[in-house]
Amino acid sequence: MMATASHQQTADLASGKDHTGENFPVASAILKREHRAPIMAFYRFARAADDVADHPTAPASDKLARLHAMRLGVTGRGDEPHALTLHQVMAERGLDARHANDLLDAFEHDVTVRRYADWDSLIAYCRLSAMPVGRYVLDVHGEDRATWEASDALCAALQIINHLQDCGKDYRTIDRVYLPTEILAAHGARVEHLGEDAASPALRATIVTLAERTRGLLATSAGFSAMIRDRRLAAEVAIIQRLAESLTERLLTRDPLSERVHHGKLEAAWLAAGAALGSLVRGRSR
């Protein structure tokens, strides 16, 4: 007898993507060993849920059932392996389950919502899909929650950078558009432009506007690494900030439909080394 969707594992919808394929470091070797495992547990949980929400052919009802099974796992009442592992980590460390549940809200949103009306709607989505990640990492390190505002700005920026880089692919594969319809319309762009081989002038203007707003978020997060007590985490945040600034500048001049925006490995390593060194020097001077 076939198991119901709510009891199926998420593995059969997995994309095969892991933390090495992300734009930004995930639990890198810079962090203290004792902090990397709980962060990776959160990442694997998020990756599994994201793969469910983004699967191009699974029915929406199946996706929602699987995400519900993951929510049960977060509470310890289900058997989805990624969620159950995260539940155990959170219980051992006294971490707030709110961050995981916020992420699941975002992924459920992804299943049912394919368009965003305006910038505020996009930021509201980032409040569920991106900000909980930074907050969880800060909680793992026992950092002051006064850092959350700067963390939220950086995490929202990272999310929007990913949306802009992948805007064509998201439209073509899952008919999801994160570029707000209000901003598209203001520049005379249409959603259908995302399916073309190169961005129209109107779509380029939309992307530039969103990249400029993302640059504003990064200005808010610019002092974030200096607020962090843990010097290793501060260095990783400085790296992420620098990579995000670089990608945003590229989005201002490059077309993500027809040009490469992502960093190559050597480019990313060079930017990371400079940012980490600067952060460590600042940490010693404090």
C-alpha cells in the first residue's frame, strides 16, 4: 500500500544541490567546530524544504503535505529525517523553533504564490524566507538579538540577489516571479520578458532598480560584522557582506538572462580573503 504524501520522505524531490553550490558561505571552516553542526542541520532542513517547494512537477497538494510533515518533525512529532535532526539539535541547544517554522511558512507561500505586487510584499516574504536564517545563526552563537536588524537587512539582500540572478530560470521552470509587478509596470516591462534570451531595456531597468534597493539594504548591514562578539562569525559575515556587495554591483551592469553574474571560485576566494582579513584586523583593534 502506498504511503500518503504526508508520510513520504522528501528525498525523492531533492534537487541534489548542497551547501557547496550556494552563492555565499554556509557553516564554513572559519566558524568554530561546535557551531558548524547545528548550522548545517538547519541548512539541510531548509534545502530539503526548498526542494519540495520548488519541484517543477509535484502537485501543490503533495508539496503542502510534505511541508506539513516537516513541520511535525520540527516539533518532534513527525519522522521526516531533516526536520527530526533539526528538532534534536534545537532541543539539545535550547534554540528557538520559531526560525524553522518561519521558513516553512515561506516555503508554503512559495507553493501557492507566484507573483509579488510591490517591494513591501517582497520584503515581507524575505522576513520569512531569509531573515530567520541569520537569526538562527546568531542564536547558535549566543549573540545579542540587538544584531537582528542588521542581520535582517543582509539576509534580505542575499535573498533578493538570488532572485535577480535566477529571475529567468525561476520564470521558465516554475512560473515564479519575485520581481514586483509594480516595479515591472513602472518601467514598461512584462513578466513574459523573463522568458527571453536577453533582458529587454525595460526589464534591465527593473533589475537595476531592484539592485539599487538591494544596495540600500547592504548599506544598512554594512556595520553588522563589527557588532558580533564572536570573531570567527564576524569574519564570515564580513565575507558574505563583501560578496553580496560585489554581486549587487554586477547586477547593476550585467544582464542575468544572458551574462554570468555568479562569482568564479577564484574571484570569490579573493574577495573572501580580503574581507576576512579586514574583519580580523578590526576585531584585534577593538
